[in-house]
Amino acid sequence: MLKLAERMSRAKPSAIMLVADKAKKLKAAGRDIISFSIGVPNFLPGAHVYAAAREALEHDSGQYGSNRGPDALLDAFLKHLKEGGFDGYERKHLAVGIGAKQVLFNLMYALLNEGDEILIPTPYWTSYVDIADILGAKITLLPCPAEQNYKLTPAQLEAAIKPTTRLLLFNNPSNPTGMVYTPDEVKALADVLVRHPLWVLSDDIYNRMIFDGLPYAHLVKARPELRDRVVLIDSISKTYGMPGWRGGLIAGPESVAQAMVTLNSNHITNLPEVVAAAATAAFDGPQDIPREKCADFSRRRDEVMSALSAIPGVRCPRPQGAFYAFPDISVAFGKKHGTSAIANDVDFCNVLLDAKGVACVPGSAFGEPLAIRISYTCKPAELTEGLKRLQGFFAELK
């Protein structure tokens, strides 16, 4: 029998989607399921976005578009960047993709040779490691446990960088932890990076979901000389409630942007015209919905933290961005719920789902097996009920 390419032996389905699919099947079978599993913002963009999409459909050219992205979208993204404190970028520094995930795949494909080393702070978003594995990169994980608030330290970064290190993947605010680096913390990491010649992929897709009045700190703003080797990754998915529209963008060195354009010319060709029009309207139009949703998620964060703090033995560094909490639930290991034993995070999530109908993602999917990820984007009543069920589950452990 003919075989698949060897690299497919390293490809794995998304652990997050496996949990989400199981929850959907149980719900379809009639179970009362509350899902804290998938990172979907669960709000829709403003009317101006849909109006722009309809206008694009009514005047559809039916032609191929630009491999880099249409000028209107690039200019809207430049405006978005400038509002975030990033000046000096031009169209030649930008490129689009079918969502941030495809953008990330292309960037790693363009920057990493097989066997090159990539540094990934842990916990990490699952696709970072999955993509690096597929591409045959050498992955070095930098453990950032709850004791250090799930954040990378300058000393840790300095010790990890070797002459063979090619790339650092940096995510702020973080998925899965919701942690946000302070300006001083970002500056300290940037001070390390300026001394070492490596690429940095900065996953910034939650950059407008920051709570508690914290400013948005960035490596490029902390040390502008890093601009020649830092690539900013952004998306319409989280900020604008448009995950299914699949619009991702990058800003970075001209050579990297051009590499993305070349890769686009060989597979996606262009972002669909209607998606580009909707994304343009999202970046360029009113920002009231993102601001309102950020405030709403902040309130939900408070509810989650209040519920978790009432569970003996559970600890969770306080998230200040995105819409996730990442509690250490290892106090449950070695215990039973009814007749079901809990030895690890996977057992915990399976037993919780079966017993209480609450779906969470095991922390091991993100490289931290002591924790689970809670996405608090569901309806308010479901969030309250799900947290109540979680508390009840812990109270019933023996």
C-alpha cells in the first residue's frame, strides 16, 4: 500500500477541537452540556461589517485578488497598527492569510529549516507545537509554571538561547492562560533579545482584549531596533468576533512580508474579496463593540476567579486579557468522583464532562498537565451554572 509523506506521522488533530467535538456530540444526544472548551468569542461584528460584505458581493469582480492583500485592507490594518502605537510600517511590510493559523504556518515555513530550533514558552497554544512538528523543527519548551504566573523570565530566555536558536514564539496576551506581560516585563525580555540574532514571531491576536487598565506592551515598542526581526501576527477573529471569516495579517520586515506574498501566490492566491471587505470595515470602522466586549470579558473573568478562589486547593494566576483562565487543578489527582478515578488532567476533564456536563480542555494539550483551560465566552447564565457545577464536582471528590 502506498504511504503518506513521513511528515504526516508528526501531524496531530487539534486537541481543542477533539474536546469541542465530544461536547457537541453529547449535546446532540440530549445531554445538558456547558462548554468551556473552544476559544470562540461568541459575539458578532457590527452592522457596518455586514454592510461592507454585502456591498462586496453586489460588486464582485469574480477576479483573482492581490497575493499581498487589497490596498484598502492593508491601509485599514496600518491604521489599526498606528492606533496601537506602531508607526513606520508601510504596505510593503504587510501580508494577509486565511486566518492567523495559516499565517503562522507560512511564517514558520518561511523562517525555519528542518532541524532549526524554535523556543516556545509553555503553556502554549496547541498549534505552535503541532506546526513546528510538521515542519520538522527542533522544539525547545520553556516551562513557565503557575509559580511564575505562567510568564517567561529574562533569565530563562537568556539561558535558553544558543547559537543554533533560530526563532522565539511569543504570545501576549496569552492563550491558554490569559496572562498579560507588563511593560517592564516586556522591556526586560526585549533587552535579552537585542543581544541575540534570532527571529521572533509575536502572536498579538488578543491585543485589544486587555483588562484592568493595563497598557499593551510590545517587544517592538520596547526596543525599536528589534523591528528588523520581529513579525507581528494579528487577526479579525478575536477582537471583532469573526473567527469563521478567516482573516489574518502580519506586519514585519519587508523580506518576510514578501516571502508570505510568494507563498500565498503558490496556494491561497488571495483572501476572498468579501472577507477582505469585511476585515477592512472591522479595522477601519467603529470600535465600540470590541471595547464593550473587552469590558464584558473583564467582568466574566472576575466571576471565574471568584468561583475558583472558593475551591480549596485550586490556584489560578489572575488573567488580565483574552478570555481564558488556566487553573492548576492537580489537587484532584489521586481522588475519585463516584467510582471514576482521576489520575491526571485528561481524566479530570473526562470525568467532569461525564458527571457534570462541563467541557474543559486538559492542560496537557497546552504543555501543562497540572491545569485545565476554561474559556469563559459562553452565555452569562451558562457561565454561572458551569462554574457552580465545577464547584460541586470538587466538593464531591473523595
